[in-house]
Amino acid sequence: MNPFLGVVLHAIGGFSSASFYVPINKVRLWAWETYWITLGFVAWIIMPEVGGFLTTSDLWGILGQSPGRSMAWSYLFGVLWGFGGLTCGLSLRYMGLSLGQSISLGFCAAFGTLIPPIFEGKLGEVTGTTSGQYVLLGIAVCLAGIALCGWAGMLKERQLTDAQKKEAVKDFSFVKGFAFATFGGIMSSCMAFAIKAGEPIAKAAEAAGTDKVFVNIPIFVLALGGGFTTNFFAAMILSARNKSFKDYTLRPRTTLLSNYFLAIISGMMWYGQFFFYGMGTTQMGRYDFASWSLHMAFIIIFSNLWGVVLREWRLVDQRTRIVLWAGIITLIASTVLIGYGNKLAGQT
């Protein structure tokens, strides 16, 4: 058990998650749903199997030995998470990386971190220890940082004209984006439950000789497969409505190949978040429930930094930038508190 390594792994996963949507800026002549389901096929179908084969000696044998109930619940929670993944993606489309991620992941962090210990009746145990209190304080600071980032986004919304907003986010719509971010953030917390339901799968992986840092990886074959199911049907409905099926055989071929390449890169980065998240949770000690909050914090830190790089905040005033950076610094502080809490837990 190495809490510091856990924090590093969550940071890598957070960067991967925050970066996966960046390539869309170079995609040409594709509808949003075409890009989304193409990257999703890579992220939710191909990469979980690749990750499983790279980190276990017998992926299908492990799944075959796992309890059917555990696999079914992991898949079903993945289906519910899929609604969150889809609508979070739409929030990025309509609000950009900074504002979309801040709002949706704020809800996701709160629900995904606190509900599991409450559901299991363990919240009292956590609050009764010094280490647990540090972790809970870190979660509270994390939520405060998320609120600051969201506030910065709201200030931006009030300051800029519609034309100015669309310079950085071409489909900008705050009302649509906020609705999708709220629903998506809540539903995305189901991934925490999918992983929890998959604990017997992780135990089967460990029994099969899988290194402990990789035991959660086989769970994602089922959980992300459930997410793909939801997103596939939604994308097909949008494609039929928008008559965008022709995108998959677009001409010129150079544009088509470029789009596929960018979508594949996006999918690989998207999967990377859960690959490293799965490893990070194995290092977080007895308070591994805090992993979700830590993961969300790093995503928001890096997505806001991408927002700066992509000039989503170019036209805002100094006050808004100060609020944004205050939020990022607060989120960094939250990761230190959570890491320190885990260190104390490891000493008891």
C-alpha cells in the first residue's frame, strides 16, 4: 500500500480524462455523435480488453470464475453510468472543458464519494478517526474548489456576448450545457458503484495471480461495456435524426483518416483515466472510497488548465481568472489533505 503512488496514479488518470476531448478541435466534417461513438468504441470496447490482456494472465478465465451476480451488477451500473458519460460529453460540447467539467464533476464527486460509505453504513467509522476526518476534510475542500471553478465559469457566462462565447466553444449554450452537466454528473457517479459491485471480480483476478495494482482492470470490461450500450443506442438515434451515417465513409479520405486517428487517440486517453484510476484505488489504503473525489479533483485541475491553453478564458476579466486559479489551487490542496489522511490511516 503506497498512498503517494495512489495520488500519482490518480493524477495521471485525471490528466488523461481532462485531455481526451481536446482532439475534437481538429475533427472536420463529422457530426458530434460520429466522433463520440467512434472514440467510445475504442475507449469502452477495445481498450478494456487490451488493458485486461496486458495486466492479467487469463482475462476471460477470471471473468468466467467471477460470480454472475457481481458481473451483472457491474454491467448494469455501467449502463447507468453510460447515461452520465453521454450527457457529460454533451455538456463539454455546449459549455467547453472548463465549465462543463467543473459542474458535472462537482456532482459526480459528491455522489460518487459519499454515497458508498453511507450505503454500507460505514460513515460513522470514517468520521470517528483522525485519518478519516482528514480525508473528509479533503473532500469538503475538493467540493469548495469545484464550486470556485464553477463560479468562474458563471462569471464568464455573464461577461461575454454569445458571439464571444462561441469563439472558443462553437455550439455554446449555457442552458443546455448546465442541464446535461447536472444530470451527467449525478449519473456518472454510478461508475463508483460498478467498481464496488465488481469487487469479487477483483478478488478472482488476485487469486489468478494478477498483481494487486491491476486487480480492478477486468471490472472495466463489463462496466464500460454497459456504458457503450447506452451511448451506442443514443448515437444511432442522433445519427438517424441528423442523417450523419455518411460520416463514417466521408470523403476526402485524408480527412476521414485524420478524423478516425483523432477519435482513436481520444478513446485511448479516455480509457486511460480508468486504467490509472483502477490502479490508484489499490494504493489508497482503508479510505479508498476517497479515490473518486481525488480522481475528480485532478480531472478538474487539468481540464481548467486546458481551458486556459485553448483560450476559453481569453476574453474574461482579471477577477474571473483569479477565481479560476483560486479554485485550481484549492483542488490541489484537497489532494494533499486526502493523501495525508491516507498516510495516517496506513500508520494505524
